[in-house]
Amino acid sequence: MLKKDLRSQYAKLREKLSLQALNSASLVLTNKLLDLPIWDLHFYHIFLQIEEKKEVNTSFLLSVLQGKDKNIVIPKIEGRSELRHFLLTDNTVLKKNSWNVPEPVAGLEVPVEKIDVVFMPLLAFDKSGNRLGYGKGFYDNFLRQCRPDVIKIGLSLFEAEEAIPELQESDIPMNYCVTPKETYIF
């Protein structure tokens, strides 16, 4: 199966989810994240859910991070495939961009080298830790700029594929992927 076919398949699976099922799965997934050995670090990069695409609801994870008094970093899309990274504070104003991604209007920019953990959106992933995103390259470009020891964690509503086809050298594998049913370690 080609990447475009996998993207279509998983987009359709998401469409079928009710809001209650999505939120329930997201909460279970968030609770599983508490078992990972990542909570003694400082800067946590998290995506904000695109509600229209029924992505993992990261509001539960945001609450955990805030409760643990962590520095929360959120992305803002710049140009064709770049991200800038801003500290999420009580004063951060969010606005949806043309893709319905909530992002900061302005704020305190965080250098990429400060980021310790990256929680990543994805459509699908495989048993080797490869993720399939929307195909724009934002996260692969971002991860190439991160420190080599940054912890990369995918959040998925569905289980692993055997293999993601058409891998490229620029694709960066994850360290973990957490689903409502399982925690994959790569």
C-alpha cells in the first residue's frame, strides 16, 4: 500500500470516530504516557489538536504537563515546511491558521536545542517506529534541528502497521508511540 493510500485509510477511520470515542481514547492514551520515563525533563513540545481532522485530543496531556509544572512549547507554522516554537503561557493567544491548526499569535520563542521531548501527531506508524504524517515535512524538518537525544513520541488512535512504505532518508523514526491499547518502544 502506498503512503497516499494509508493516509486516506486512516483519515477515513478517524472520520468514523464519535467525539466521545475520540476523547475517551485520548484520555486513555494520556494516562499511558504517565508510565514513560520522561517526566524529569523540562521542555515538552506538543501539538495542538486539529479538531476537524479528529486528531488525538491533546488537552488532557496539556493538563498533565501544566500539573507537573513543565515548560510547554507549541509550534507555529512558518513558510512552506518550517516550524517556530513558542512557550505556552497563561497569556498566549491562539488563532487557527488556514489548516485549522491552533497556533500562537506571538510570544516567547524557544530555541529548538532546549526541547527535551516532542509529542508528534501522525496518521499511521509502523512497528519500526516510522511515522506517517500529512506529508508536508514539518516534523521531519523540525526533528533534524533538534538535539540527537530529544525524545520523540508519537500519539496514535490506532495500532501499528507492519511497515510504512516509501520511506525516505529524511524520515526520522520515533522513540515511542503510544496508543490507547499499547506503548510501542523503538
